[in-house]
Amino acid sequence: MRSALRWLPGIALLAALIAGLEWAVDAGLIRRALMPPPSAIGAALWDLLASGEFAEPLFATLRLVFAGFAIGSALGIAAGVAMGWWPAMYRLLEPLVELLRPIPKAALVPALMLFLGIGEAMKITSVALAVFFPVLVNTLQGVRGVDSVMLDAGRTHGWGTTHVLRHLVLPASLPFILAGMRVALGLALVLAVLAEMLSGQGGLGFLILDMQRSFQVRLMYAWLVILAVVGLALNTLFLLAERRALHWQPANRP
Amino acid sequence: MIGQLRNASGIGLVLGLLLLWEASARLGWVASPNWPPVSAVLAALLRDVMTGEIPTLVGGTLWRMAAGLFAGGLAGVVVGLGFALLPFVARLFAPVVELLRPIPVPAVIPPLVLFLGLDNTMKVTVVALTVFFPVLTNTVQGVRAVEADALAMGRTFGIGALRRVVFIVLPASLPYILAGFRVALALALVVTVVAEMIAGEQGVGHYLVMMQFAGRAEEIYATVLLLGVLGYALNRAFLLVERRMIHWWFALGRQSAA
């Protein structure tokens, strides 16, 4: 209750901004062709939601994000654990990773389109590539930071390598892994939207660009609102999941 | 010398993969116009650099990136100081900021095109928007980490509020602010290229898309390679500047702030 009151001024400002925008457009201060009144965008948004038209593009984009995120995270964690645990693996892969990491993944989209066309495979690969490196780097950092006393304790109990990795190293480096995955989730959405825009087909990203190019400005803003909500929801859900998974950390204890 | 030998396996792997790339293209194991040998890619890079085509494009891209970095960074520091020092300002503006933050950058390009057109203004604005958020977050963190004693001492010496901000708060939070800028720098280069790819006819991004339409694989790989080197060099250069600007932070035995 108190926290709700705390944010009251901010929410009031938001409402005032939207009302001000409505007034400015009505008064002719902003051209309707560029910025339709928020009420008109709201009506367009309502039409998309009520008719169910929003579902297909939304799920197309979400499918890309989830598939690419899952593949990129799984590979990133596997490579990070291998490099963090076996020094020989680190020496083998480190130069390659350092060479590939600074390449902007967005610039790889045109190259991937040559090979994989403009379909799902290209888009999921783009997303997975963007996710892979931050997850890898954070996993590596987490695995290297595992308390050596814990490792000794595991060895004293006669645990094998698989058991140590599964029950000790992975849980202990989970905070780092999840932090990397949180950054990667934002990147995944960016790459999914970009790949849709450049390939000229698919979900939300394509629609936003397409509506702008065909001057259906109200619909452009309506889809943009849906995409913003997706971004906000993904981030919030991940934070909640992260807090649940790390409930044993002191900072998360009630 | 021993350190170099220790890394031999890794460098061997990189060289082996490059060799495999070259062989697979030359010997027709991968028979595709999209798979030129690595030597042809390097030759294309050299050719396009020598003709001056690539340097001009890269120069334009870097200029837009720098302008966006400056504008967005300045706004991020100023708003961050406001958020951290005046709680009411934070409560007033935080909901607006938090609603805008999760929008994926490429998606703000179409509406900005409507307002600002296809050229520099739009691209610089997109970059500035991208840079704004990490710098803002880090500035707020940095100001919160300023030691209370330092501020109390300033007050004891009768230093005015504004001068305290400029001479105590800003320098003390600089390590955090710079860490935010380093994150922002990597984003800025990518986003400049993305904006160029989606709209307008400028810079490296547009060149990439053109080469893709023309099916010129060598040029595409050469450009991607160049962007990788550029990103790496920018990060290295920034680390050097950071070390110089906040040598006291490292002298205290602290690591980079983020």
C-alpha cells in the first residue's frame, strides 16, 4: 500500500503526459499523420486484441525468442562450464571466443541470410548467437569463482566429476549464469525484432516496420505497444524466476 | 615465452579452422557462392579499404555513433544525478523511464523515421536512446556508492550544494559512470549499424544490406570482420582512457565497477 502511494506521482505524470499528448494532437500542435491521438491508438490496439489478430505475430516472435534463447543458453552454459572446469579446454577455446565475441551479432544477420534464407532457421540462429556469448562469459566467471573449500569438501565425500559439476559447480555459479541470461534475454528480443525487419516477414518486428512504410501509423503504434509489453513482461518474469531460483542467496531472503 | 606456448592449442585451433575454411572453399567441399575462401575475403577487405570506399562509410558510421554516445551519455549522467540526489525526481520520472527501457531498440526506429526522417538526426537519436539507459543506471549506482564521509566533509568545509555535486559526487562516482559508458560504447556501434540497415542509405549498415542483396558474400564477411576489429579496438581504447581517468580507483586495488 505504502509502495503504491510512493509511485503515485510517477503514475500521475504518465497519465498527464498521455492526456497532454491527446490534447496537443487535437489542438493541431502535432501532425496526426505522425502521431495519432493516444485514444485512437488505444482503439486500434483494442481492435487487435478483441479480434484475436494479435496472437499470430505475437507468438511468431515469442517462438523465435524462446527457441533462440534456449539453444544459445544451453550451448553457452555447456561451453562456459567446460572452459571453467578444464584448463585445457580454456586454453583451447579462449582465443577463438575472444576472436568471435566482439563481432556485432546484428551485422551477422545479412551473412546468415545468404546461407539460411529468410525463414525461421536464420532468425533462430541470429538470436542464439547473440545469447551464446554473454551466457558463456558469465558461466565461465561463475564456475571459476566457486569456493575451493566446497570443491575440497565434495572430493572428501568421494564425489565424481559429473556429480561435482551437477550438484556443486552448477548451483554455486547459478547467480552468475542467471545474470548473463537476463542480459541475453534482452538481446534475444532485439535480434528477433531485427531479423524480422531485415527478412521482411514474420512477427512483431516486421509488422511495425511494414505499418510505418504503408503509413498505417495507428497500427504501427498499436503493435509497438504490444512489443513493449512483451519486453516488460519477459524481463519481469525472468526477474521473478531468478529470485525463486536463488532464494538461498542472502540478498533474496525475506 | 612459456605463456605464449601455453596458449598454443588455442591459437592452433583458430589457425586450423581458418585453414579448414580456406580448404573447404578452394577444394569445393562446400560448393556455394556464399562460401568464399578466407583469403578472398581478406583480399576484398584490403581492396575496399584501399579504394577508400570502406573508410568513408566507416567514418560516417563512427561519427554518428560518437554523436549519439555524447548526447545520450550526457543525458544519462544528468538524469542519473537528478534521480540519485533528488528522490522526488526519481519517483516522478522512474515509471516513464521503466516503461521505455524494455522496448527493443530496432522497434523505435520506424516511429523515429516518421518524425526525424532517414538521415543523421534519426540515427543519432536512436544511438542516444540506447546509450541513455545503461549510463543512467550506472550513474545512479555510482552516486549511491559515494562515501557519506566525503560529503559530510564537504559540508563541514562549507562547500555549496552545486559545487559538492561537481567536485565530490561526480569524481567519486566516475568509475561507475565510465563502466556504464563502456557497456554503452559496445551497444552504440551495433545500434548505429542496425539503424543504417533498417533505414536510409548511409554507412556500413546500409552497405551490408546492399551487398547481401547483390549476393556479394566476400564483401559481407569482410565488413563483418572489420566491425569486429573496430568493436575490439574501441573497447581497448576505452579501457586505456578509463585507466588514466580513474587511476586512483585501480590504485585502491578495486576492479572495474561493472
